[in-house]
Amino acid sequence: MSISLTPNQERLIQAKLQDGKYHSAEEILEIALRLLDEYDRANAEWVVEVQEKIDAAIIASEQTPPLDGELFVNQILERFRQVPQEPA
């Protein structure tokens, strides 16, 4: 396989090589591909976790009676009114 790099990509690789931490462009690309693979796996795991949380929330909402919005807001406001006020 042959690949073409943009000028910016080439500059980045050259800069990394000049820093001396890496010995070849192949080493840099190997690391980049490994990181890409790790990123893809982490992203896939995140999607599964979020879907599980959404599913759990849907189940919980189906088992919980609906709230009256106005009553809910009024209860919150009443709690704030009951909190002692600090002197100014």
C-alpha cells in the first residue's frame, strides 16, 4: 500500500523525527494507528455505556408515575424559601 501525506502531515512527522524521540516515519505511523485503534475501541465502549444508561432511564421512567411540572417547580421554590438567608 502506498499513501500520500499532506504537507502539514509531512511537517509534523519531520518535526517528530528531528526531536529524536522517534527513529522512523513508520514508527510514528505505527503509534498513530495504535492510538486510533484504542480511540475507536474506547468510543465504541462509550456508545454502549451511554445506550445502557438511556435504556435504564427509559425503563425507570416507564415505572415512575409522571410528575406535575407546576407542582414540582413549586416544591423546589418552597425549599429555596426555607433555606436561611445569610446576612448581606
